[in-house]
Amino acid sequence: MKVAVVGATGMVGEVMRQVLVERNFPVTEFIPVASERSVGKDISYNNKNYKVVGLQTAVDMKPDIAIFSAGGGTSLDWAPKFAAVGTVVIDNSSAWRMDPTKKLVVPEINAKALTKEDKIIANPNCSTIQLVLALAPLHEKYKMKRVVISTYQSVSGTGVKAVQQLENEINGIEGEMAYPYPIGKNALPHCDVFEENGYTKEEMKLAREPQKIFDDRTFSVTATAVRIPTAGGHSESVNVEFENDFDLKDVRQLLSEASGIIVQDNPATNTYPMPILAHGKDDVFVGRLRRDETQPNTLNMWIVADNLRKGAATNAVQIAEYLVKNHLV
């Protein structure tokens, strides 16, 4: 299994390398790929050093799988070139997510839709992945009508420049700004760029992607996405209105039995999900489960996950695992 990681030197690329090793993915030849300025640099994978190669060199090597985390522009330009030589591309950017000809996959929910013909597979937005994983068992039983979500997203979701900005502010160092304002001691209701409707791209990803993943347009999602000064892990406050009523005990049981979910929900012991506890883990953590007492059939919940792992790298590797297990690559 010849595997390329495109964007191998970036924050998500680094975690992808870790996850491939941790999960014993059957890599026989590893190909680290990055921009021209990184070509020739040494990069570590599974205790061995590899030379970073450029995109055209990687295409010429015809990998079986290429996992992309190199930005939308790179994906639009290069994913088709990899696909043309038979490589299956799993793309972590937003480039292909809403393309009607491409699958948008969270393996626990809709991997069964994948076929050998799928040469470019989209990895959802980090905030979307943790949201839909928690909603999936509830939607199946109670049928969602409307979801209202506010996010509390870490600076690592923006990238290394934003992490450096936060560290600089903590240490009183003047430096390059990833955001238009300070992030330390602050909260920015501004994730990604603003669109014409007044929502940010991040908010519209949360509105559109769940419908595609569930292949269901009968429910709606509205979002406010906020950047907060945490180094890693995204949190979400979620209000879900269902068509059918629920019992909180049943909700807890459904979530506890769902693959990839850990319920942390005991107010008596101050047990609830927090990004500091989700760090480095692949599970999605759910808690603060309670009825919305202002209207019927409505649930409030709090969802937390490591955005670089299940929100990005781990989900992509899980897609690759499914492809291998089902002989689709």
C-alpha cells in the first residue's frame, strides 16, 4: 500500500502521520508531499526519515491513496491529477465537499456509500464531523427538524500561524497576526471569511454539510461559529428539535452505544466534556444533556472533540481503512 500525505509538513499533516502509525495502517511505501519550498526536507514517519517530494513527483509515483491536507486551491488543481493515475484521494479541504459528484464521508455514518468509482472523497469540516457523529443515532430514532449550533473553536483550527499568535500574546511577544484582533482573553465570532448573507464560510459549512452526509434535506441547521483562545479541541453548544419526543435516559443510552461517542454527563460530579480532556483522543465527547424547557421535543447538548484528530486526520485515515478493508482500493 503506497500512501502519500499531501501537506505532510503542516499541522494536520503531522497528525495524519501519527494516526497512520498509531492505527497500524498497512503502509508499505510512504510518500510525504508538500509545497516546493519544503521539497528535499527530511520528515519523520514511523521512526524513519523521508525526503519531502513535490506534487508532480508524487503523481508520477502513482500512490494507491493520497490523503490531502494542503488547502482548497491545491486540492482543486491536483486531486484530479492523482485520480487520473488511479490514486484514491481523501481530501481534507472544503474544495470537493459540496460537489454533487463527490461523497462527503464520516465512516460511522455513510461509508457504505463508497464504491471503487470514487476516486476523490471529501472529508467533512472538523466542526461538522463531531456534530453529525453525535446527531446520527438521535436522528435515526427521533428525526431532527432543526438544529441550532454555536461553536467554541480552538486556534489550531486556523493553523500554526494562529497557534503562534496565541502563544505570542500569552508571552507578551509582538508577532504576526493570524486574526484581525487579539485572540488571548478574547472570543472572535468570526471563523473563516464572511459571505454575502452575513454568515461565515464555517457557519455555512455547518448548515450544508450535515444534510449531505445524512442524505436528508428535511432538517435545517443554523450556526454561529466562534474562535476562542484554546490551543486545541472544538466545543459546540447544540439545540436539536425533533419530530418525535424522547426520554433522556434513552438518549444517553443511544449515545453511549454509538461508535466513536463517549458520554460524559453527570452534573453531580461536575462531569462534562472539555477540550483539555479531549486532547489527543479520537472519540467525540457528549454531555450537558437536558431538555429545552421552552418548547417540546427539543434537546440541549454539549459536544467536544479534538479537531486535528477525529475532526481531520483520524476521520481521513478511517476512510482509508474502510477502503482497504472492503477492497475498494
